Amino acid sequence: MNATAKREKLRGLLGGTECLVPASVYDPISLRIAEEIGYEFGMLGGSVASLTILGAPDIVVMTLSEFAEQTRRTARAGNLPVMADADHGYGNALNVMRTVEELEAAGVSGLSIEDTVLPVAFGSPDKPQLLSIEEGVGKMKAAIAARQDKSLIIVGRSSSIGITGIEDTIARAKAYEAAGVDVFFGAGVKTRADLEALTAAIRIPLVVGVPPAELSDMAYLGQQRVRVCIQPHLPIVAATQAIYETMKALRNGTAPKDVAGLASADLMKKVTHDADYRGWIKGYLGG
């Protein structure tokens, strides 16, 4: 499936009536596992990419080129659409344009741009700051102008609800919708009252992230036009623990045949597309 077809598939999902949970993916194998299990699309988070690429926490020290290359490796590995967390677009509105160009070329189906001041400002590392609405709108317009494939989904993201409150969040959501974003991501929405106020203020689909119990009813979220509910990025956490336990067991003298929790040979063949490669060898190398 080519990139445009994947984007149209994701756009169709966002235009539906259900709230979906994407798979947290970070490399070709994780994407293929998600596709094998039956997820509708994958999410490549900035925090997960930072772990994968740098082994660093989510403090925005990764470069655009590093993120774009990891995105490319992941998105090309299967037919699952990938939505990427592009953080602040790696700079001002002109950097956002470059970010969209690079990630579109990398094959993403959608990407989010947020209005948080990143990296964190000197003197206030524990106090997230927001761009002005005007600067945020400039970033959203720049993202939309930069895309070449009109099926690429641009998500405007704001964490304002936990910083400046619901009224400012509504103002930002309305401004970003007017600027032309396809989806609004209200990061940090915690209550039904705030979600319903946000839903009433705009017409485009919504994304929420890691909701509390009050917002855990997927049917309710679907009714509120929430089309994506992002869960914690647990697969890479689980993989880290599995690698640690395997290395520890081997270091402590466990025989390889006795190591627990390993993928079966059949699963490894599936996620590496072994049959395809063997077919190509036979067809093109005279095997």
C-alpha cells in the first residue's frame, strides 16, 4: 500500500464514528506486530522515538533528521498507517514547514504539531509554557501550506488545559480549526465537562491522550467526536524489561535453550517477512 492509500485509510477512520486506540510503534518489527494483531493504525510518539534513537528521556534533544529517519524505517515496514508526534515542529513556523516536508517524505499518514514552548525555557524547566495563539496559528498554517499530499493529516495539539484552562483551550482549538487543521488534540483533558465544552466549540475530530477513568468509556468518547484515544507507550517499556531479563539470565549462566519469554520461530518469520524474502530469492536469484 502506498503512502497516499495509507493516508486515505487513516482519514477514513478519523471520519468515522468510533474512537480507536492506536498501537504504540517505534520500529519495523513493532509496526508489523501491530499489523499482525489487527490494529487500525500506529502512533510513533516523540518520547518513544527519543528512547529508541538516543536512549534519552522525553526532553526534546532529538533532531528532526533523526526522527524523520526512524519514522521512515517504521512507516515503510508494512501497510499500517502511522501517525507521528512531531512535537513543536523542531523550531518556528519555517521549521514546521521543513518538518512536514521531511515526515511526509518519510511516509507518515498524519502528524501533530503542538503549541508548547520546546525545548523548555531557561529558568523554568518545571513550568511548561505555551506559545501565543497567534504564533500557534502561524505554525498550523505553515504545516498545512507545506504538505504536498492533501490526504496527509495535520493535527493541532495543545496542552493548554492543564496550564491555562478550558477557556484558553477552546480559543486555541477554534483558532487552529479556522487555520485549517484536520484534527485537534486536547492533551490533558481530564473531565467530561471539559471534553463536552471542547466538542461543542469545534467541528473537527478530536484526539485525547491517556484519559482518566472518567473518560475511559470508548463509546462515550466516540459520541463526543473523539476518534483517537492514545494509551501509554507500554510496548517499548515491556521490550526494555524483556531485554534486561534476557541479558541478565544469559550473564548469570542460563543456557540459551532455557531462557524464558522468547518469540517463537514462527513469529520471528512473520515479523521479518521471511516468506517474502525467500520468494524473492527464488524468483530473482535462481534459488
